[in-house]
Amino acid sequence: MLLTPTDADERAIGPRTGGAYYGNTTGLYEVIAVHHGLEAQRLLGKDATRGRGPRGRHRTRNIATERLETHRQPWSTTDHLARWGR
């Protein structure tokens, strides 16, 4: 089953697009990529289609530690955009 992003998914991801930088209480992050549908399912398995939050996934790099992570946390009130992406 191919999942396409819905408006709710896009709102939950917020302004995180490839190349964007955003920060929150845990650090500053560069968005490497945003994945939807089959790509998101491959990254995190069935969790891509269940639960709350966006069905899409975003891959980030922590600026301070260089650590790469893939997650689906929705945009929150503690997040702030430091630089727009592409």
C-alpha cells in the first residue's frame, strides 16, 4: 500500500524540508531528507503507518554531535526554524 502525505502529515512535519536547520531544547539540526510512503516504511517499518504524528519521516544531523537520526516527531512549540531549506 503506497502512502502519500496528507495535509495533516505536512502540517505535522512543519517547515522541515531538505536543507533546513531547526533547533529545540535538545540541539540544532540539519534536515537531510523528508521521506513519505514506502521510503518511510523502509526506514522505520510498520511504525510509519501507525500511531499519532506524521506518517512521514525526516532524517536529521545533529550539528553539535554529527549524529544522524531518522524520526517522525511532529513540529512542536519548542521547535524553531533557524534556516529555510530548499
